Amino acid sequence: MDPKIAPKDLLEAGFKAHRASGKVIEEKEIALGKVPGRSLVVETSKHRKWMRTYLAADKTQYSLNCGGPVDRAATDEKIAVKVLDSFKL
């Protein structure tokens, strides 16, 4: 990764294509301890995706996502959040 690129810009770039492909339901800055991250929920006509990305101090980027049919989004959200919350560094 280019050391000249700011960490925030690297996190933003990870979601660029997802933002363009559907309606953004939620987007926010998050952290896992001291590791900065971003959370994004996107919905298309068929699917809803819950995504998180984190950028470690050594510039290693961790990307996670869960998804399911849009008609099950209300019930799948609890499962997706539980899975994403289980990630540890």
C-alpha cells in the first residue's frame, strides 16, 4: 500500500464500489480497540449486505461482510451483526 495515502482514504476506498451498487442504509466510523474502521450497510433490490473494514497499524486491511436476501433483512441483521462482532485482532 502506498504510504502517502491517508488511512481514512484507504478505508473509504474499500467501500466505493458497494456504495455505487445500492442504497446506503447506514455508514459510520467504528473501531476495534485502537484499530480504526468503517461500517457500511447497503441494500439492492435483491440483497442487503453488512460490511466492516479495519486498517491495522501496519496497513493490513481486514474486510468482512455478511449478506442475505432483502426480504429477510430484519431477521438476518441480528445474525450478521453477531458474526461481524465476533471478529478479533
